[in-house]
Amino acid sequence: MNQYILTSMDTEKKHAGAKAKNDVSKFLHEAGFLGMFIDSDMNKYEKRLFFRSNFRKKLSDLNKGDVLAIQYPFYMGDYIVRVIIEETRKKDIKTILIIHDIASLRWQFDNEAEINKEINLLNGFDILIVHNTSMTDWLRENHCQRPIVNLELFDYSIEGVHDFSKADPGKRRVLFAGNLAKAHFLNKITPHDYKLVLFGNGVDTEVLPDSVSYKGSFAPEELLDHLEGEYGLVWDGDDLEQCTGDYGNYLKYNNPHKMSLYISCRLPIIIWKEAAQARFVEEKDIGIAVSSLTDLDRRLRDITEERYLKMQKNVAELSSKTENGYFIKKAIKNAMKILKKQS
């Protein structure tokens, strides 16, 4: 039984949105999966004309019982997904779907028609690897019938040597990295006993208070050499009291990739208490879960240096796993076990 990882060519580009998929491809290659690439730069007419025949050619070397791991979504349309399902079924090729995002949960969580449409697509694959138990529960509640393996945490590949020893518990700098344009809570935050350090695009630096410092935007391979702080913040939406809107709701179900970035930098995590990953943070003792950002000054003051160093040690131990693909390799191994039991 041969194992393959299907990768859309756009994930090979060097931008933050592709980092998670690139890392999955890399770690599965290390686990013995062979690469199969498809071109996603075609327009929609070219896709319909050529994708099926091109994909059939890709599958020509695969045999019954071979395994194809697929990263989802493609951002190439439902048609492409249906073709993949149809053609792999024809050859009785087993499929493992590695979910990075669920569009209906992220953008249309109250639209039953869109949810049903996407769930029907997901049910076309043999096994799903999803973010965590909260996402699994949502999928089950919405009639996903396939076996599910929980990832737990996204891994984060690091190239080269980086200095992560600059943290100073007394400074209480809180790092926030990502798409700053959608983080509207930044317009309301006024830290007093800590400093907020921002990295990313889309922020109006002229309106930032003195306690908020903007450090610029960098490609993923450059970012690790510029990050600074003692904590990494996982928060989303418009409000300081809780995470709100589509982005805030999504935090209840997903594994934010920025959390893996912070862990790779040995930074303890600050996360919304209702986020799906809050339980992971508290169980692993790698940070704190907070109900509101308005209470963050007091919460950080209460953390002693001894407590901080313990959390930092735990994060460092976890980062050694994420840097080597521990979580995706474990999940894919469990998925393969399920496939073998089914055959």
C-alpha cells in the first residue's frame, strides 16, 4: 500500500496563509508519503475542461488500496472536490482529508443549507483529520458520518537557528501577530501594566496608544527573527469583553495557527476562555485563559517569575514536538490504523 499527499501548487508560495499546508506536506513527506501536485492557478473554465483528465493521469500510478491524503480546502471550488471524490472512488483509493478550515463553520455557521452542502462533501472521504474535539462535536451534530481523528495542535516547521532567549518576565510584553485589519479589538485596547506588540498587515499606526507598538510585517521565514515579547495573544473579533462575530465564533472550534507560531517561539499563551484551544492551554500549563482583555493587566501582574518560567519551560518542551511534526504524524498514523481495520 503506497501513500501520497495531494498538494495544490499555490501552497508552495511563500506567504503566511500557505504555511500550515506547506508544513503538513513537509512532515508527511518525512513520514513516507509521496508528493502529488496539482495546479490551482487555472481559471474556472480551464478547471472544468482539464482538471478531471489531469487528475486521472495523476492517479494512473495508484492502485486499489493506496492512500491519498488531501489538504482541505482547495480554494478551487466544490467541483474540484467532487471530481477528487469520484475519481478516487472509481479506483478504490482510500482518502484521508486533512481539514485546515471549514468554510460554512467559519463564515456561515447559521446557514443550514451551506452547512449541509459542505458536510455532504466531507462525507465523500474515508477519514477526516480535524482540529480538535469541539470541531468534531460540531461535525457530528451536523451529520458528518466519517471516522474522525483529532489533530490537537498544528505543527510549525522552523528553518535555521533562531534566538528565543530574549523573554524577560518583568517586561510583560504581549505579542499579537496576524491579519491586523480584522482584529478590530485593537482599536479599543488600552494596556496599562503591559505592552502590546503587533506584527502583521492592516493597522493604522497613527491611532495606536503609546502602550501598543507596531513592529511591521514579515514573510513567515523571516518573522521568527523579529518577534519579541513574553506572551502570545490569541484573540479575535471586535470586542475586549469577549471574542465576537464570525471570527470570534470560529475560535470556539478551530486551532488558530498563530498559537503554533507563538509556541515555536517559546511564548506562553494568552487565550480567550471560550476558545476551543483554551482547554489545551490550561491542561498543558502553557499559558492562561482569560474571559476579558479588560482584566489582562491584573492577570499578568499576578503571574510570578517562577510561574512564568514554569509555563515557558512547558512551551519549550511542546515546541520541540511541533517543530518535528509530532501532531500531524501522530494523527496520520491513527488514521492509517483506522483504514487498515476497515480493509
